[in-house]
Amino acid sequence: MNKRYSETKKLFSPQFLKVTPWLKMENILLLTSKKLGNLKTTEIDKWETRRVEGSNPFAEYNFTYRTHYEKFDAVEIFRLVREDNGAIKILAYNVNSDGFMH
């Protein structure tokens, strides 16, 4: 499977990359693949949207996925925000799996 992680960098907010530099995020993706195996399927478990209009508009989107990898299952959480330019980017990402303990 071709894992072109560098192509996903554009999906992350600059705010995310200030806290988690891209090299660290790329290492997280590589470790996830090594420990859990190749991604097989995903199912959205829940999602939430918060939007505020007016003089200080705000939009946030939260998604929780149940993901199935070759070796282990995981729960992955994404928090996205609408940036000032209207683009929606990943602000936070978390992956939980028992596979990281092996």
C-alpha cells in the first residue's frame, strides 16, 4: 500500500502544526501503520457541529471514527475548524488503540 503521508499535510491547520510539527505528525502516522497494520475500514461513530454566526463567527466539527486495521481496531477523533479564509482544517487528531501497547 502506498502511504503518501506528506500529501495529507495540507489538511492540517497551521495552529495544529505549531503544536505538533509535521515531522512529529508524520512519525505518528508511520508508527500507527507499523503497530496497527494497514487501514481496512472506517465507520463514523458520532459527529457534532458547532457554528456561531455574527461579528465573531466560529465553526467546529468533531468526528469520531471506529477504524479497523489489519492487526488492531482503533478509535480516531478529529476536530476540524473553519479558518478565516473559509477552509476547513484539522485542528486536533487523536488515535487510541490497544495495538500501541504491544
